[in-house]
Amino acid sequence: MSVRELVVLGTASQVPTRHRNHNGYLLRWDGQGLLFDPGEGTQRQMLRAGVAAHDINRICITHFHGDHSLGLAGVIQRINLDRVPHPVTAHYPASGERFFDRLRYATAYRETVRIAQRPVVEDGELDRSTSYLLEARKLSHPVESYGYRLVEPDARRMLPDLLAARGIAGPDIGRLQRAGELNGVTLDEVSELRPGQRFAFVMDTRLCDGVHALAEGVDMLVIESTFLDEDVQLATDHGHLTAGQAARVAAEANVRHLVLTHFSQRYTDPDEFARQARAAGFAGELTIARDLLRVPLPKRR
């Protein structure tokens, strides 16, 4: 059975706290696992969350600040120690290649797994799998940063009652799907569009075109909200978003499920992020992330 869920490994910005680890997020997408921004301590958080190195097929790093990448060394070494049987692909800003290489080879270990380095050099498509297209968009932060977006291709769902009414059964269904027409019956007459699901991951950034492009129409948006709205000037100065800014982006983009994360240690009441998100006009499903939380993607439309 396919599983699509977000496993939250860490939610702190800049420094970990007693209750929040550095960043780390695993997206389970059917049989694939995409690890986003493994900060310090990610390997231990994986253990606590029931995530194995074998679950990782792809690593996506938005930028090379430590709270988003210092855990990379341990994760890569664990992938090799456990002899993960499939290749792993890593994406990261091309300008940070030297940081990726330093983290990958931070200490001595035996390489047993092929890790393909696929740096991001510009906006656009990065890769395709059987079940999604992976895209990147540039963000606005003091160091080069990219957000990521998964897009499942649209498909069609066959409608058994309409097929039966037109006498189409067995191998003829496949023929109709491939050809688009069979014995005067068109595919549109016996099926309906099944929109593909979409997911976006947006970390450290000010408001910019890339944020809006990544968020547009997604089923789940995981987005930083480092500051509360009263500290909007701090957010702008340091290249971050407030809870209200992130929520307005989600509302304007028709996001179905908004996940706010990457919280400054200056705040002690997580509920205030939810209050400000609602005050900003977001009416969809809302999650204030906490470590080790599992968040399923919304059911298909």
C-alpha cells in the first residue's frame, strides 16, 4: 500500500533547544524517501522516528547554513554503513559544492553506496521518477538557497459503471487507455481526471517570486516561519518569513495543508504561530510542526 507522509525530524532554527532538534524532514512518497535539510542530530532523530537509512532515496538541501546541513556527514556515513542497496541522489545549490564535499568526506569511512551529486544551478526541473517530477526555485536568503517542489503527473480514473454500459471490459480497457478511443467510445466518456498530488518545501527565505511559484496549488506546503509578525523587520533583515507571511502565501496559492516550522528559540508558545496564521486568512488544514510528528498528505481531491 502506498504511503505519502511527512516525518518531521527537527523544527528548530539556528540552534537546537531542549524540545526541538535542528531541521530534518523525510517525505515518504510511495516507495521513495526524500530527506530534506538534515541538520545536526538528524541520524539520531531518524532512529527515534523509526526512519532507516534504507528509506532514503534522495537528499535535498536548500542551502548550506549549519542548521540545514550539518547532519549530512552522519547521514551519508550511515547510508554507507548500512549498505543501502539502491543509489542515492543528492541535490543542493551548486555554489555550495565545496561544503557538500567537505561534509560527505568529513571523516574516514568505507564507501559502499553510490551517491550521485546533482547540484542545482537554476530554476526548473531536476529529475523525474515514475511517480513525480522534482523541481527547484531560487529563494531569497543571504546565501544561495533553493526550494523544492514535487509534482505527480495527472492521470485518469476509469469508471466501471460507464465502461460496463458501453460493453468495454478486460483487455479492451487497456486498449482504450492506450489509444484514447475504441469502437467509437472515447476515453473521456468512461473516465475522469485524477489530478496529481503536489508537495512543496520552502526554507530560509524572504518573500520572493520563488516562494509563490513553489506554493501554487500544492496539497502540502512545508514552509519556514522563523518569526512572529511583530518581528517582521528582523525576518526581512535576516532573510526569513513570519507566520503571517507564510500563511498569506498559502492562502493565495490555494494550499490545502500548511505545515509551519523552523521556529526561533525566542518564542515559547507554539500556539501563537497558529493564531497568526489564521489571522492572516489561511483557512485550510494547519499543522504547527513538532519533532517526530507524522503528517499524512491530504487525500486526493
